Amino acid sequence: MSTKRNALAALLCGAMVLVTWVAHVPAAAQTLAEALPPAAARPLFYGTSRYMSTTDPVALKRLGCQQGRATPGGAVALVILDFGQPWYNGDTGQFGTLIFTSHVFRATGDIEAAAETFLNAFYLCSPANAYLRLVVGTSNFGRGLTRTHGAAWAQMINNITAWMNAPPSIASKVSVRGGSDMEPDFGSAANTRAWVDGYAATYRSTAYLYNYGACSGCAYQRCPTCQPINGWSTEDIWYVSYGAPPAWPVPEIYLTNGIHADQWYRISLHGYSKHASAIEFKGALTQWQACQTHGPCPSLDNKPDAGFSQLFNALNADPRTRQNPGWATDIGYEN
């Protein structure tokens, strides 16, 4: 059990229970499907994530209901809604994002309302024992990446969490996390760490932060001495994915040859070797749906079961990193 996870658990009131493979979680969180599913080399189900080009409530209600109806009883849908690059609107004094396709500014208030609509629609349209883990995401791309933006993003997730738990609560079936597509290609390590630190200084309770990014340039079997690109270090990747108090990884496992899975296994091993705790994963992200509409993506179009299996096999080939890597989710552009 990692020191970090014990420290996080100590912040949460309530009894603690041991769950499969890797983590202690609050007993109350079991109703939110916080516990990982039984270890399996293939996911039982995968959620549909989306690059968002709208915050329109009609669209979000439709998408949330669609995911609810697609999620079978007993399953957990891990869903990322990526609202684009971080931005600060100097004219209005608002933080938010430039959403996909149109690059129109949307304030955190707009995104908050969109996420709440999606959560409520899933709650109403899904079977009684189906669950949603919603990740409301941005990226580390562009000049809007600042510590203050990270703090604003965390406050937005805090607000959604409070709304979700307020009477009449829908928290028995749904939960929410912050997220970011953090990649060395997009921005500097210093600015990305500052954004994460802003988030970490502001988040409350279960408003954790999921990194669903890439490990660009990282070491793998045929290049064990490779280093992340753009001045990043292995330690930087570890920090924004797991070292910062709220951080958990849901990495991109796009390459069909398994290199992405191997890279993330080695980041987990870095945690074991340098910080006495292997990285624990919350899931694996693929982009098969995006490749169907915005491709082709030769060699980068893993299907969700293949991406998950590659990560599972890479981690479980070494007893030092052995674990269940959580859930599978696949991202597309349909809004």
C-alpha cells in the first residue's frame, strides 16, 4: 500500500475497506463503484469518451442518456468529456477552455452545467445498478496553462461534487473527477506541474485528477534509455500522473504494437524504484472511435479491449507492478 494512498484515505471520513489488488477506499464510496473490478485481462465493458465541441444542455442530456442506456447493470462506465485547451478570458475575467472544432471560449460555469446535465441524464436513463465515473477534462496545451487555471478547474469539480451530493442526491450511481490530457508534446513540464499544483491546492474530498495523456518519448523495451521529449523527465511524468496528491493515471494506450503500454509499465516501475510504490492505474484510454471518423490512424487505432489488455499484461508480467488497471474507455468526436 502506497504512502500516498494512505495519506489520501486519511483525509476521508468513514470506515476503510480493502478492495481487490491495490487500494483502500472509503466504505461509502463502494456505492460509487470506487473499487476496481475483479482482475481480468480484458475489460467487461468500456465507456464512450468524447472530445467536446458543445456545452449545449440538450446535447449533454442526449449524450448522458445514451451512455446510461448503453451501460449494463453491474458495469461501470468510465467516461472522459474533454472540453479542449485551458483558457483565460481577459475581457470577462473567467477561466475556461477553447472547445474543440470551433475554438469558442466556454467558461468553467458553462462546463460545470454541462457536466451536471450529463450526470443527471445518466442517472435517470441507466439501469438501477449501473455506474458512471465522469472525468471532466482539459489539456496542458497553450498559454492558458497556469496554476490559477488549475485551481479554477479544481473548484469547478468541487462545485459539481457538491451539486451531485446535495438532496435529492444522485451520488449513489455517479461520481466525478477532474482530468487533463497531459502530454510532453503540448506544454512544458514546469507549466504542467504548476497547473497540477494549483489543482492540488484547491481540490476537496474525492475531486481527484486523472491524467489521460501520453508518455511521449519515454523508455520502452527497445529503447530503455529513452527520455520524454520537450525537456520532460520520467520524474515529471510520474509527478503529474501519480506523485501529486490528487493524481491518478488513465493513460493513452493507442499503439497497436504495445509500446505505449510498455512505456507506462516503466513509469509505474519508476514509482516502485524511486518512491517505494508502483503507480496504480484507474483505466486505459484508446481512440478507436476517433480514428473511424477523423482517421485513418495506422498503428494508433487500438480497440478498447486490446489497449486494456496490453496495459494489463505489461503490468502483470512484473510482480513489482502487478495490479488491475481499472476500466477501459474509448474516445470519439460525436457530440
